[in-house]
Amino acid sequence: MRFKSEALLPIIGVIGLIALWYAAVWVKVVDPVLLPPPTTTFQAMWNGMIHGKLGGDFLKTVERTTLATLIAAAIAIPLGILLGSSEKIYRSVEFVIDFFRSTPASAMFPLFLVLFGVGDKTKISVAAFGAALVILFNVAYGVMNARKTRILAAKAMGASGLRVLTDVMLLESLPQTFVGLRNGVSLALVIVVVAEMFIGSTDGLGQRVFEAQQLFAMPDMYAAIFAAGALGYSLNLLFLMIERRFVHWAGK
Amino acid sequence: MNMDRATAMLAPDSRTIPAPTDQRPNTRPHVTVRGLSKRFNDAVIYDKFDLDIPRGKLVSVFGPNGCGKSTLINMIAGLVPADAGQILFDGQTINEITFGYVFQNYREALFPWLRAIENIEYPLKLKNLPKRERHARVERLVNQLGVKIDLNLYPYQMSGGQQQLVSIMRAVVVDPEILFLDEPFSALDYEMTLFMRDQLQRLFVKTGTTTMLVSHDLEEAVYLADNILLLSRGPARVVDFVSYDAPRLRSDATLSDAEFVRTKAHCLEVFQQEVRKG
């Protein structure tokens, strides 16, 4: 009983926010044109998703973010394992990784535009670039911080260097790898949405938000923002669920 | 690991390991340590250290803090490289023999992604034993020890004592020629420690495996041992190699037995002298 009521707690915040929103509209704190009531917004969201462009744009952004994350993971996970398995190798490239990890990925747009043109390739590759560095850093640290005792235990049982890597270090790094994947997918979404707004885009959630704002279609704009929020939240949740399924021992 | 040896060890007829009493008298030492030297930075831990470990005996290693008790068994087990010296097991190096090692920190030594039974089977998997053989071996060990815990659980679902029992099973499932235990019970509560001492003792009586146990608890060191190796402060020397041959299985009554009390008092005296010197 207690558990049930506690599980409902997060809903209070949602109800509170909507109530506040209604109140703001009702007392006209903001110009009604700038802040439409929640019902109108959700209606715009429903219509946009089912009949309008929002649904297609949503899927386009999902596609780009997923592709970028997959590419980033495919490059960064093996590379991270390689770098992390030798502290010397990692230390020698640590500065370069940290430097580019600290460089705003959006600053790389012009460079990638020159390399890949104005199409999808640029958006996806910049997002993949940003996500890859985050994943790489986390995987490498996960491998490097594998418990020394566990590695020693495997060696004492006669495990070869390769077996230690596959049977111990890889699994030891999984929790940290998932931290990297969750941060990576969030960053990829940010970069994709920004790219969709500004660099010659015709579709995607970023484009939808931008276009609605240009047309002063406020309910549509809010609808697109919420759709982006829902997407970000769902991606994070998805990775958390995969993590709980595959890394059941994390934190225990 | 030499495969022929592994298969020979697993052959059905060699499965029943003779109790120590049935063994032909073999007075040659099992382990010989000669000229062992080790330094950490400026501290000389071992300098031309010699030691013989008798076969089929349980040797407790005891000494002042920081004298290098764990370092000694880690060097003998090949987990920490020695700067100089030679360690042989019946003339063979550590890489040629099968040994078991139990760490103090079971939480960090077990693999949390594997079930307890998979943890125990892991060293057998490294030796490429087929699945059926692995199961059979674990089952035999479970019966031998009278283990009543659910081995399908993950380590983190078990109590500390159960986890350490799994660690010990993982170390002995390969039928090691020598077993190393580094303060195996010091992370357990007293009740569990008593239970685990008993488990270890039963295992030792059944297998007669040469065993080296590092302990910081003198009572435990004497209670479990055939020999207590008393070390000095660094560079460590063998101060005394005390025999204690009360019959096994020993019990609570042993703790108040005159011989036990006398042996423990002697070890304590030697230990105190060494501490005062430091």
C-alpha cells in the first residue's frame, strides 16, 4: 500500500505544473498568444502527431539520434576497451579526448558542413562525434577501474590476458559503459535538434520548433518542445531499462 | 596449465583423494622458498628469505602488522612478483601446478555477473572442462562440504559468509595442490567466522591439501594450524615455526585444552618480543 502511494508521487509534480499553467493563463500573467492553455497545446500535439507534420518530424529526429548513437557506440566502445586496457595508452591520448570532449560540438558544425555538405550526414556525424567522445571516455574509465582484486582472482585461476579482458574487464566496465551511453544519447539528441534548427533543414523536431516559432504558431511550438522532451526522456528510460536488465549487479 | 596433468587429475580413479593418514610418508617439503627478496620503494620486506612448507599441512602465517604476511603468500602464489629468489613446489614452478587462492575481500573477488554456481565453475571453464564434468565436480564438492545454500543466487544476494564459502569452493573445486587463504574470515562477523573455520577444517581433513593461511587472529592461527609460522618485522625472518598437533576435528573444547593454551601463549610471547623490537 505504502509502495503504491509512493509510486504515484511523481504525478503530483505533473499535476502541479499543469495547474500552475492553467492559473497563469487564467490570470493572464502572459499574453495569451504567447502562452496558450494546456488543452490547446495538447490538442495541437495530438493533431500534429496523428495528422500533421509533427509525427514525421518526430520520427526523423528519432532516426537521426538513433543512427548517431549507434555509430558513436560502434566506434567508441571497442576503442574505449582498447584504450582502457592499457593505462599508458589512455594517458597518452587523455588530453586529446578531454579537449574535444570539452569543445562544444556545435562549434564543429561549420567544419562538418564543409566535410559532409548540408544533408543528413552532417547532422548525424556531428552528433555521433559528440556522443562518441562521451562514450569513449566512460568505457575507457570503466575498463581501467576494474577491481584489481577481481583481475587478480581471474589470473590466480589461470585466466590468460585475453580471458581477463573478456571475462572480467569487459563486464566490470558495463555499468560505466551504460552511463556513457545514456549521456551520449542525450548529447546526440541535443546536437541533432540544434542542427535541425539551423543548418538548411527541412524536417526534424528542431525544424518543427523553429518553423512554428517563425509562423507564430505557439501551440504547435509548445507541442514540438514537449515532443522533444518526451523523446529525450524515453531514450534515457530505454537505456536505463536495458541497463537494469543486463547489468543487474550494478551498485550491489 | 599442462593439459595432461589436468586430465590426469580428473580421471575417475583419482577422484577420491586419500585422507592425510593414508598417505605414504613423504617427508620432503612441498614448497621450498630460497633467497626470496622483495622491496617496496625503500622498505626491504624480504631479504634472502628461506622457508620450507611441509606437505599436507595447514600452515598459519602470523606476525606483526606490515611485516609482509600477505606479501609472502602472494609471492608464493605468483600474484606479486619477487625481486629475487626461487619458489618451487616439488621442483615445479607455480605456473606448472594447480593452486587455489581465497581473498580477504570476497565482494571484490567474486564475479557479481555470474551466479554462485557459475563462479565456482569458472576455473573449470578456464581448463576447458565440458559442462557435464563441471556440474559433476561442483556437485561432488557440495556434497563433500554439506553446503546447504542456494547456488543459483548471485553473490550480492548472499550473506558475507555465504559469499566467502563460494570463494573457497571456487578455489578448491580444481583440486588444488596447494591452497592459499589471505585473512579469509576477517571481514565476517564472529558467528560466521566460527562456522567458516569449521568448514575449512572439515575440508582440510577430507582433502589433506597443503594450505597456507594468513591470519591476524592468533587464536584462529593456532586453532586451525599444524604449524604456525611466526614472522619478524621487516625484513621478515622466520622467528619460529611452531608445531601444534591436536587431533582434528578440533572444537570449542580445543580452545581451553592445555596444549592449545600453551602453544598460543608461546606464540604470543614470541610475537610480543618482535613487536617490542620494532
